[in-house]
Amino acid sequence: MGHSSRTRPDDLVLFISDHGFQSVTRTIHMDHLLKQFGFLEFSASNVVLGPMQWGPMRKVARKAYDMLGLHGKVSLPQSVNWSKTKAFTTIRSTGEGVSINLAGREPDGIVDPADFEKVRDQVMDALSSFVDPKTGRKPVKAIYRREEIFKGKHADTAPDILMEPAEQYSLTHAKTALEDADWISGDHRIEGVIVAAGPNVKAFEEPPMLVDMAPTILAALDAPATIEHTGRVLHEVVGADAKVSQAEAKPVVQIPGMPSGDDASAVSDTEADEMEEHLRGLGYIE
């Protein structure tokens, strides 16, 4: 923010983060917790691969990945006995997503689709009611069904269950189901940051959401949108009269060899590998 002195009086300056951070004193290994509840069984490979997911062994494994150029190419398999597992962690980097091992959807699914809602409810009840015996607090602050959070044509790729950790808890980075934090001292939290300075800025009437950022920035730039945004324009930032106009539909030009229609947004295998490598390097995927 030190460079804001270079701006003009009528300029809008925005400082935005997509998530916040918090200190952590207790950590969970979500797959171990699911095993404790009877929803998951580990395979024999967990003896070797399990320690590579946390602490010093994780650091060594990541260095080996870097030296051998394996990022985005090889990932540690989940050490799960799928024939005896009803639910498993699908967001392993944060532990905040769990899916049902559904027959017909998962490669080795065992839960009958007719029992999906029953099993999901059982898992949600177990996770949401679990109390840390050391602190007397619930590590899971909030829990949601996938359809309560995600909409759109790709919503079915999201985890069946999503969780928000309680303050000072991380839902990953543990060696056992639940323990004191040892090798980490902080983790993400859902509340992000927005700082705004400009001629039309005033106090927010209601908390801003991440989905509000795109329409707000377009309104500030007086740029048209080609889609209808889910979020709102933050008039507390850009002024009461600011809005997002819709761009005029342009005729579709078909380029030989290029995808069209629903396939137009698809990425190539090379592009997918590059994105996965970047996300793995940032620690978002294992």
C-alpha cells in the first residue's frame, strides 16, 4: 500500500485477499478421523506413504519431487482400502472436503446410489458432532452439502461434503486423527480481506463476498461482462450509480482445429498438466 501515494484523488485502490489466515493449535488427519468413525479403512501401503504427507518426511518428499521433476506428473496415491471404505477425503491439502465412495461414480465405489443420502447424513452427523476431548470444542465449525455451496455444470465434481474448520483448528497436517499442532503454526481461514480507498468508498452495509469482486472491478472499469455474475456490485466501493453492462453478443467464428460449443472452454492435456504442476508447487494438491 506504500505506492498508493502515486495515485490521483479520483483513483480507486483495492487490496484484496481470497482467504484469511489464523493460528493453529490443534490438527486433524481427516482420513484417520473417518477411520475412527468406521467409514474408511487404510491399505497396507499407508505404513510407507502415510508419513510422507506430514512433517519432515513431507519436506523430504517434496524436495525429491523437485529434484526429479515429478511435480504435476506423479502424485502420492491415497492409501485406502476402497473395498471397505464408504467415505474418504477429497481435498487432501486442507481436509475440508469429503466424498462418498459411490458405486458407479468412483472407480472402486461400494455405496449403493440408493443409500447415498443416508450415508452422507451419517458422515455429516459424525463430523459435525465430534468434540475434541482435550479442548471440549468441535473442530468442525460448519458443514455443508455440496449442492448448498456449488452451482453450475461442474458442481458434480466438487466434494459431497464441505467443512469449515473452527478457530485454531486445521483439518489436515496431522499424523493421527487428532493431535496438537507441531510442525505448523497457522492455516487458512474463510474470512479474507478487502481494503478500499477512493472517492466513493464508504462503510459496507453487508459483508462483501469473494464472488462480488469480479462484478465490482468490471463496474469500476466501466467494462462490459459476457456472463451474468453471481455476486453483486459493491456500491460501497464504486458508488451508487456504478453497474456492469452486458456485452453485445458477437457472432461465433469457427476456427479449424479449435473446439467449439461446450468444448470451447476445455483445456488440453498439456495445459491441464501445467496447471496441476503449479497447484502442486503451491501446496494445494498432493
